[in-house]
Amino acid sequence: QVQLVESGGGLVQPGGSLRLSCAASGNIFSIEDMGWYRRPPYNERELVATITRGNSTNYSDSVKGRFTISRDNTKNTLYLQMNGLKPTDTAVYYCHATAPNSLLGFWGQGTQVTVRS
């Protein structure tokens, strides 16, 4: 089992920045790819960005050029640097990890990001 705990969410004005963190614990050696997803109000959960164990990254078109995903395997932590935030980025942000022994992977509990004036 892998446990994921997100932090760093909050209220920010448009154009501002936040950095989300996701601390992994448990069977961390089984973790392969990791990613950030978000669930906007009244909408389905959507992909934000993913990163492989080898640090290859992928971003949704809506955040490309503004958000940066990274991982520090020595600290067992995943990050999401969010710059140029827009009201449309308002959502609950979730951390996800894949592992060979889990069909659906593992999810964190989520952290709220609200962007408004």
C-alpha cells in the first residue's frame, strides 16, 4: 500500500502562484508514474500533469507553460508549481501514483485551490 498526502492548496488571486506537494509513504519502492489531477466545481476529474519514474512529463493543454510537475525521489515527494493562476484553475487537486500491484493506483485526499480576486 501507498499513502499520499497533499498540501499547499489555498486561496490566491488571479496571476498568482502556488506550489502543491504530495508526500508518499508506505511501499514507496513500488511507485512508478505519478501525477496531479483536479476536479473543478460541478465537473469531472481531469488530468493536470504526469511524470514518470524517469522524469518524463506530460501536461494538459490548459496548464502547459504555466504549471511544472516534478518529483524528488530522495524525499518521496511530488510537486506541482502553478504560476499564472486563473479562476478556471479552481478545483480540488489530487495526487496519484501507479504501482504494479494496484490496478487503479493510489490517490491522496485532495487539496483545495481557489483562484479569485
